[in-house]
Amino acid sequence: MLLKPELPLDPGLVRVIAAVHAGAMAEGVEPLLVGAAARDLLLVHVYQQRVRRGTKDVDFAVALTSWAAYEQLQKRLIDHHGFRNDSRQVQRLFFAEPGEGCGTTIDVVPFGDLQVDRHTLLWPPDMDVAMTVAGFEEALHAAVEVELAADLVVKVASLPGLAVLKLFAWSDRRTRDAKDAVDFFTVLCSYGAAGNFDRMTDQHQAWDRFFSLDCDEEKTGAWLLGVDTRRIANAETMASLRELFGDPTRREQLIDGMASEDRGIRGARQRAKQMLGLFLEGMEHEEIVLAGRSTTP
């Protein structure tokens, strides 16, 4: 299904995304919009919701076979599409073309065959800076297409894909800040109103859970996000998620991070804990469904 924004995007952002898309497609790779820009595109512009923490940075993931291919992609973006490199960070470029979008920062993160293992990327030239890229494969496979202009359709990480990416990013960076936990919580609380209400009133989908939760759209949405996250996650990703959630200390840290922007609000941490519990319940529900299908003759 092709999604179309209901609210207009900043023309500068569209210009930057179009430039990256053109450069990547010329190299035979379709870029995937990820991160907060993907979140805002879906929640704000497609589903007309509000988010508290906006962003000016634009992040892309690209599936590549080698670092040579990554270098060639960066060279094309710099030589032909108006970008300049950032000498401090290998993955970072900024849009330098005069006019709308000038100065916008982008990160282009590769994944795929150039990873050193299932979850890890080592950045050149010294290969001593590690980055977690867990979940990017699933995010690509579960991506949605969004039409930004008559001649521009881009792949965007779906909300379940973003949930997976944010959980792994939080696990990797949790000692530094809580923004990834906050972003995960934003998706968790917004999922019900992101085109999922019909599923809640469908007796073959989520009606029973919707009814048991007193027809609460937000809570049922958290449960559905768990269901959909399990649907897109492969076995290795699920093993990593179980490890994350199976650690009581990390689970409590995640809840603290999710509630961190609501400190001082009575019941904020309890709400975060309940929403995470519903998410995990949804994952477990879908696990049982999938197991039943695999044993059906």
C-alpha cells in the first residue's frame, strides 16, 4: 500500500531526501529512511499526530556488499547531488546546495555483507569504531512506501521496524542518554492511532484485546505493536530482544528511559511500565500464533 502525507512536508526536507534517493538509485541501491525523520514523516505527516521531540537530522540506511560500494555512493552524493562530507564522522554528510534544505545534516549508515557479524559494523579506516546495525534487515523488508511528490516514492522504515531499531539503539547507547527509549515510547503510544483502529474493531484481529482493555485505543495499539514487531523479527533478532527484556535491570532501565521526559508527572513511570507490558504481551501472543501455524499439517 502506497502512503501519502496528509500534511505537507518542509520543501527543504523533500529536496534533501530526493537528492539522496537520486544518488543512491544511480548506484543501484534504494535508500531506507530511518530514525526520527521516518517517525515524524509517518506519525505527523501521514497519520496527523503530534510528537514532542522533532528533528532536523535525516538518517538513511543502505544495504551494501562492500565498503568500496559505500565510498562510491558517498562520492556520487558529493560530486553530483550537492552534499559535502564531515571530516569528523565518516557516515555524515551535509547538504550544501543553495536554497531550501541547505545545511541539512544526513547520516548514511550501511549494513549487509560489510558487517563483521549479525549485529555489528566496524567503521573504516581503522575499523576500531563499532556500531550496532541490528534490525536494519527487518526494517528494510518491512518498509512502507511513501509518495513525497509525483515523481518521488521513498522507502520508509515502518513503525514496527522503527520500534526494533530504537530498542537496539537504546540497548547500545543506554548509558549515554535516554532519547532512544523516549522515541520507542512515542511510537508505542502512537501506534493505535496510526491507521490501526479498524483492526481493533475486527473480531478476527484485535477485537477481543480491544474489548478487554475497555476499548482503549492507546493501550490496544501498544499490544498491536508487539504483535507486528514479532511478525517482522527474524529468529536472531527475537533472541536478542528476549535477552534484552529478560534482563530485569535493563528492562527497568528501559522503563525509566521511556518515562524520562515525563518526570514529575504522577503515574508516568507506571504508565510506561504498563505500555511496555502490553507490547511484550502482544509479542508473546504472536509467538504462540506463529508456533501454532508451524505445527499445523
